[in-house]
Amino acid sequence: MRVQELVARSSAQRDAIIASARPLLQTVEAPDRILGFVRRHPLPLAMGVLALVLLGPRKAVTTASRALSLFALLRTLRD
């Protein structure tokens, strides 16, 4: 075989591998984004987990909802 034939064959095989891996990449895309967010923002995530542990899920969600409403109100008053 000549070098050009080998290069063409290798390119076709590479394209086939990429095409067959595409569904796998789409499956892993969402967890990868979540992990990236966790790595970029560890403090807010730790605070949320701590709130869940200390307050319990129901009270933590209620408190977070009130805090978010207060934040939105203060933000509109500032603007």
C-alpha cells in the first residue's frame, strides 16, 4: 500500500470512530457541565448542602425561596 492510501484509510477509520462515539459524547455532556459548574463554584454549592443538612429540605427550600425573592426585590430597587 502506498502512503496516500494508508492516510485515506486512516482518515476514514477516524471518521467512523467519531461518528460511533457521538451518542456517547451526548450522554456524557450534561454530567460534564454539572461537574464543571461544581468545580467553578464550590462555595455556593457547599453552602447549599450545609443549609440542607442544618435546616432540612423543606425549610431550606422555603428559606431559599424567600432569599431569592428578597434578592430580586433589592435588585429592582437598586436599578
